[in-house]
Amino acid sequence: MGKVRVIAVTNQKGGVGKTTTAINLSASLATYGKKVLVIDADQQGNTTSGLGLDKNGMELTIYNMFLGEATISDIKQPTCVEGLEIIPANISLTGAEIELIGKEEREFILKEELEKIKESYDFIIIDCPPSLNLITINALTAANTVLVPIQCEYFALEGLEQLLHTINLVKKRLNPYLEIEGIVFTMFDARTNLSLQVVEEVKRSLGSSVYRSIIPRNVRLGEAPSHGLPIHLYDPKSKGAESYALLAEEVIEREWS
Ligand code: ADP
Ligand code: MG
């Protein structure tokens, strides 16, 4: 087994495809035989429900880990995908930030927990919330790399600059080895010039980190979470399934570069 790679899927904008990417990249990596842990770090718990778990019925979630009440091994659950396990989250996570006020080393809680179980996985994928809160800081501190989904729309670049600034701050203060894993375009609509323009512009400034695989806007991708299934189980022949499989291949390729 290779060395584990911890990838934070992040972008402070909401609705850009973070959760969809976390679910389907994790599931696709598992279909290639990788051992994967996906961590739901968003109080919305959409990764948790999107993989078929009853988020409100969970006895233990990532919240309990942040409060030191349970370890990752206590909390992790199997999913409908072989080789993919999950650390679930739900609305209880909202309270964690306040409860951790004044706690020392509170940026390092997730990192320290992951140290204990890292060796069992090839990939650990963290789905971040759409804000720069303490939970996101924990994710960026624990991660080796950052994978940024960008929705093909006007203000995509503006958000990207802000995110690169945040990453640099985290590198200075908390995690000097943090790198960019890659940038993936989501909800691409080949019929609009705008989508094409955004792709060209980002490629000009960040060429080498942009994945060749572009995720199209695909109705089946939007439907799959309400069935609690990743796209490769919900509709294996869809464009969405195809594009996330290609993305997983590229992520695996970069493992060796
Ligand atoms: P985020 O986690 O960044 O807030 P989500 O992954 O939850 O974003 O996506 C926002 C919404 O758009 C969700 O309803 C999701 O199902 C839908 N969605 C995401 N990616 C696609 C896509 N490629 N095609 C169609 N719908 C998508
Ligand atoms: Mg999300």
C-alpha cells in the first residue's frame, strides 16, 4: 500500500460542487481498489446522507471527535461502496466551534486523530464547509493537499484568489507542507461561452494544476444524493459517472508524480 494522501475538498463558496466531488471522487477511488475514508466536515451532513446514511440517526459523528469524546475508529462507518468508509456529520457540528473556544491546539484536533488511523488508507478525502471556520482550518491543517472544485461562472476567479491567500496563511502558520492537489471544473455547460471562458482564464493562471477531466452539468449527478448513492451506482452510464471516474484516474496518476 502506498503512502496515504489526505485531500481537503475546499472552496469557501457554497454550491460549487464540493460535496458532489467528495462523494464521487471517494467512491470512484474505491472502485479502483483504493482504501478510502471520506470525512464529512460540514454541519449540513450532505456527504453523510448522500452516501445513504441516516445523518440524524447517528449516535457518533465528527462532532464527538472534536470534543474528544470519541476517536475516528469509534465513529467511522461502512458505506454502500466497498472500500469506502465515512466519518459522518450532522447539524450538531454547528456547536463545536463555540465549545472549543479557548482549547489549546484546537486547530490540530483532526490532524492528531488522523495520525492514529492513516496507515489503513490510500486516500482520506475531507469535505469542507463553505466557510473558513475552525473546522475548515482543522481540515487544511490535517491535509497534504487541497482539491478545489470551481463552478464555471463569472466570479469563480475572485473566489479562487481568496482561497489561495487562505492556503498561504495556513502554510505559514499551521501546515508548511500543504500543496494544491488540483483544480476541477464542475457544472460545465458546453453550450455556454461563459463556461468556456472561465475554463480558459483559470488555465491561463494555474495551468498545470487543472485536471483534464471536467465535470459537466448533469441531471443524474443532482439526483443521486436523494437516493443515497454515489453516481457510479445510481447511473453508471451517465456523463457524471464517466467524468468522476476520469477524475479519480487523474488523482491516482498524480500519486506517482
Ligand atoms: P457544495 O458542497 O460546494 O455546496 P454541492 O456538491 O452540494 O456543492 O452542489 C450544489 C448542488 O448542485 C447540489 O444540489 C448538487 O446535487 C448539485 N450539483 C453539483 N454538481 C453538479 C453537476 N455537475 N451537475 C448537476 N448538479 C450538480
Ligand atoms: Mg457541501
